[in-house]
Amino acid sequence: MQATTRYLARRFAWHMLGAAIGLALVLLVYGLLHTATGGVPGWVVVVTAVAAAVALGLVPGARELEVTAARALLDVDDELVVPAEPRLAHRARTAAWVVLHLLTGLVVASGLFALLPAVALVGFEAVTGRSLSSGLAVPSGPVEVVLRLAACAVVGLLAVTATWPLGVAASALAKRVLGPTPHDRLETALARARREAEHTRLARELHDGIGHALTVVTVQAAAGRRVVAANPEAAADALGAIEDTARSALAELDQLLAVLRDDAADAAPAALAPALDDVVTAHRRAGLDLSAQIDLPAGLPALLSGTVQRIVTEALTNAHRHGAPGPVRLTVGIAGPGDDQVLIEAVNPVRSGTRTGRRPSGGRSSGGRGLAGIRERVALFGGTAEAGPDADRWVLRATLPWTPAPTDRKEPDA
């Protein structure tokens, strides 16, 4: 009961707000027209008042006030928007809503403060049998008295309860009129897609960079622990590698966190990937039996070069974490019928019993985030990526389209 009372009171307040503004506007219009012309028809006053209400809805700040009133008094919290740069559709909807607000407020106020007293007067005349000022004839018999009192009760009940159905209708319409336009929904969807893409990119960078560093640190720590007593120099080298890798990973993490703090969707973390030679050296120092053939032109675009470095990092990290002991072969170079593709191929032994995928040393599935990241990177360039077991080997092969500059093309043999 108490909740229902508050519900009706808020809607009544919303209607009274519209009635106060609407009555002031009507009186202002009537006073100006009467002063200017000496007398005008009622329809002229109505049309002019509606036009003035439309103009009021176009005033800057009108939408903010109406949205605040709808949220506070109509209990409409979802999907009401106040655009930073209102479009024509926003202004038209705001003007229509202001007209509706003032009109419904005047209807409710008229029912309560004009129709309800008139009904009471008519009922009093019917009961007392005296004609006061309603202009209606006094009922001549009991039946007419009962009928008139019943009609007065119905009309009075409608006047009193009009705020409820009109408030419900206003609450429903507020979501449509003050809610987002189709253009707003499209912009919201695009902004959400950009945020999700940025989060995916940052997650991929974090996985590739920090994951690679942790793999190297883990391998070096394990190697150092095994030889710390027998070969202190090798243990010291392992600790040095751990220090260098951890420092590099910390710097990379700082850059990624800076991007997150600044929410800079267009600020890609530049030059986060280590050079290919550094990646190869780090994995060799970590104990990977790696033979690498890297032959890339000097003029490779920065974005393509960074993608190649990230793919190589992920491929060697997977070989280190999930592959069996044995030689690993890495090939990076220009391929294709017209030297128009960058080829990345990593081949490493696979543990026995592995047929459809890889598992980390703990036996739990790795989830394939690294391979998914490779496919996402390659897809951005329109290339291809394949990874899977081939007999007793695991083969990862990725191709990235590349359009070399004329100076980068090899001259044909004479």
C-alpha cells in the first residue's frame, strides 16, 4: 500500500509539473495575443500555445530536464539518453515529449481542479434540489437524482484517477521518445565492438609478451636449480637470463597497463615485440635445440614486422612449453609465386600420445589462446594459419600477404 501511494504520488507530481508549466505558457500566450489584438478565437490560442511548447522543447537543456524528471518521477531508469551532440531526431523527439508532458499535465489538473468541483456542484444540486450555478435543471424525481449522482460519481472517479493511466502511458512512452534513436543504438554497438576488440588485442599482447617471458623464466629457473651445486656459473647465467627477461616483461606490462589506464583504443602499444634474433637467442639460452633460418627484407612494414615477431614468439613458446625434447626448426622468409608472402614455419617434436592438440606439463588443456591469437593476427592481414600434428612432429605454418615496394623486388636474372 505504501509503495503504491509513493508510485501514484510521483506520477501526480510529474503531471503537476507539466500542468504548472503548461498553464503558465497558456496564460502567457493568451495575455500576449489579447494585448496585441484585443481579442482572439480560442483555437488561435491553442495553436499558438502548442507552437510555444514545441519551441520550449527545442531550448538547450530541455531534454536534460525531461530526462531527469522521467527518471525521478516516472521511475524510468533504462535507455534514457542525453546526447553530447543532439541530432535533429533528438530535438524533434524532445519537442514532442514536452508537448505531451504539458498536455497530460493540463488534462490531469483540469480534471482535479475544474471538473471535480463542477461534479461536486452538480451532485450537491441533485441532492438538495436547488439550482445554484451549474446551469443544469434540478432532477424532478428520485430516479433522476440517482442517475445524476451515479454519473457524477463516475466522472469524479475518472477525474481523480486520471493520473494513474496517464502516468503508466507516459512511463512507457518515455523509453521510446527519450530513449536512444536507431543512430544512437548503432553508435553504442560500434563503441562496444571497439572496446571488445581493444580488450581482445590487449589480452593477445599480454598473452604473447608476458606468457613468453614467463615460459623463459620458468625454464631458466628449472635449469638453474638443477645445476646450482654442480655448475655455479651456469646457474648464474640462468639467473641473469631470468633477470633480463623479467625486466623486459615488466616494461612491457607497464606499457600495456598504461594503455588500459588511458583507455586509448587507437594507441596500439608500439614496439612491444622483441626482435627476432633476441627471441631466438632467449630460447636457445633457455635450452631449446633451435635451428633458425631467418631471411626478411629490411623494408618490411613495421606492422607486418611486429606481427611476424609475435607469431614467432608464440610458436617458439609453444615448442618450449608443450613440445618433446629434440631439434626445433624455424623458417621465416619471403615465399609465394611472386615473392608476395611472408612465410613462418615452426616444426618441433611432439610428445607421444598427442594427436589432436597440446597439453601443458600439468596435464590441463591450455585452451588454445596462443593459437587463437596467431589466427587473429593473421586474419587481419588476410593470410592463413595452420597448426597441428604431422606424424611425430608439430607443425605451425602461417603466411602473411605482402606487397613489396618496387625497390624491394628482386631483379630477374639476365
